Amino acid sequence: MGITVDTYSMQETVEHIRQAVEGQFQIRVVTANPEMIYASERNKRLNRLINSADIVTADGIGVVWAAKRLGTPGLERVTGIDLVQAMFPIAHVGQWRIFFLGGKPGVAEQAANRVALKNPGITWEAMNGYFSAEEEPGVLDKIRHFQPDVLLVGLGAPHQEYWITKHPGLASVSIGVGGSFDALAGLVVRAPKRVQELHVEWLYRLWKEPWRWKRQTVLPRFVLKIFWQSFRSRR
Ligand code: UDP
């Protein structure tokens, strides 16, 4: 579908992030889920934006499956929430500065607080994701003033990806993390480990948040596209 996904494992992705923070160079990370990849086929801007990221991870079992079907087996699932959770202990050791931007008022603070309780080496600042165009300069000032090593943007995909590219240079590492703050704050409970291992977390999410069904109708369409593509390439 025109998207290149990196084959980095979770550990390798975190290592790239660590190198960017320590070397003080700037990278942008996109965790690409099937919805985004599917939408990018018709949306050239989104396509460019994903492909121009420094790291594109396979966010979800659908992407891992698609890669296998198209000839790249063994990809590791690197979701936004899992990635930040793997990164926090490294951030703690390195005493990084992390800005949490996104979510309803109070959620990013609650998420950051909980993260910092376990990882006290982290210095953080937070801001909710519901600001107007008039308020945006104030948000940018707050981020610049804080000088984060890592900027986590949880405004929902693909809005957060547009936002990050529109405002480059705010941090060494910028990552779009979707609804991760809701999970980090404990407001959304993730599927039990066993369900995650069975690769049906999406089904659990649909059960818990049934209003998402409309978005998830993309999944069967994504699967059909991949089947069609692998069938054509075999012929
Ligand atoms: N959100 C936000 N500002 C907005 C719209 C959404 O901060 O203008 C937040 C919302 O509160 C939620 C996240 O963005 O925390 C989107 O979560 P969702 O699970 O829908 O996104 P996904 O992980 O699927 O990208």
C-alpha cells in the first residue's frame, strides 16, 4: 500500500531513541497501524508523512501479519503504548525530560505522574490536547521553554502526525502515541497479557469500546487488500 515499515524490534527502536536523545539529533517516530496505512493509500500527504519519518513501527498485529504475507516474516509488534513503556526505564536512567501533550484535561498530568512515580529520574511537563488555534502559540511556548528530550503527542492518529511535522524542532524525539495517556493514567484498561499474546487485543478493545466498531471496519478491508496484493505478486 505504499508504506515502508522498519523491521526494528522494540529493543532496537528504544536504542535508536536513546541514541537520538544522547546525540541530541532529531528524529520522528510513527507507530503505523492498519487504519493509518489503509488511509494513506488515498491520502498522499499522509503517505509522505509516514514514509518520511525516521522510524516507522508496526503498530498492531495486522501490520505484522501483512508484512509476513508480503514476504517479511518475523516483524515485531511495536505499539505506541508498549514503546513508551519500554522507553521510560531508559529515560529514568538518562534523566530525560519528557513532555506529555494530549488527552482530555488532567489526563496527561495523571499519566506523567504515574510514570514518574515508577521512574523518578524523569522530569516531565504535561498539557491537554484540546486547545484552539489561538491557544496553540501558548502550547508551543510551553514546550519550547521546557526543552524536552522527548515529546509524546497523544492527539489521535493521524492528527498527531500532522501536528508533529507542522512543528519540527521541539524535541530530539517526537512520537505520536494516540490514546496511550488514557492507558498510562489508568483510565483505559488494556487487554490482559494472555489476550495480547493471542493477538486479539483489537477484539478486546472492540468489546470494551464498542463505539470504535466503525473505525475497525477498516481491518477486514485492510486484510482483503493484503490478500489481493500477495495474490497478484505471486502471479
Ligand atoms: N485527543 C486530543 N485532542 C483532540 C482529539 C483527541 O488530545 O483534539 C486525544 C484523546 O483524548 C485520546 C487520543 O487523542 O486520548 C486519541 O485516542 P484514540 O485511542 O482514539 O487514538 P488512536 O490511539 O487510535 O490514535
